[in-house]
Amino acid sequence: MEGMELKAWREKHGLTREELAQGLKTTYTTIYRWETGERCIPDVLELALEGLGARLTKESKINDR
């Protein structure tokens, strides 16, 4: 995954960098560095995003009731 893909994923889910950082148990700075290419994105991040996306979808469905 590249930084622009991560940014697109975050924006698609309507998250700020801070919110994504909280969801991944990391920091705003780490998210910023990944998105800008300053740091390499770990391969396992795609799996973490898959889980986070599923959780966000589930929470959204609950809130829509």
C-alpha cells in the first residue's frame, strides 16, 4: 500500500488523521508520515484497515437504526 492509497481509504471512510490514528492505536504523526511517504507503510496495515473498515461499517449500521 502506498501513502496516497492510505489517504484515499481514510477519506473514503470519512476519518481525520487523528481518528484513524486512534482506530489503529498509533499517532497522528505516524499516519501523516505514512501518507506523505516519509515512512514505509507496514504490510500488516492492510489487514488492520480491513478490520477497522468492518468495525466502522458495523457501527454505522447500528447508528442508522
